[in-house]
Amino acid sequence: MMLDECDHLPAPSEESLMPKNIKQILIWLLFGFIVYAIITSPERAADIVQAVWDIIATGFKNIGEFFSSLME
């Protein structure tokens, strides 16, 4: 079988897919971009945070309504 041919290869780990240094650099770049976006346009950043919060709150509300309807 073809699967048997690949059995000798180790499974890729998270560490091998993205080296730790690159991951750390990407996190700092994302953090820097967020700070830059807040400084340059605080009103737009606040609107985005409010929109994300509304999506999360609506999602939890809908999940609660779903489970409530299951209990009835």
C-alpha cells in the first residue's frame, strides 16, 4: 500500500512547521500593526472592536437560545 511507504517518516510537529523565531517575529509584527492602527485611527479601531464584540455577544446569545429551545 502507499500508506506503508510513508510510515517511516516522522509526523510533522508544530515546531517543524513554523520555527519558533518566525512565530515570535510574526506575533510582534501583528502587535505593532495593532498599535499603529490604534494610534493612527482610534475611532476606526474602536468601531472594529465594537463590531467584534457584537459578533461574539450575538454568537453566545444565539447558542444560549439554541440550547434553551432544546430543553423545551
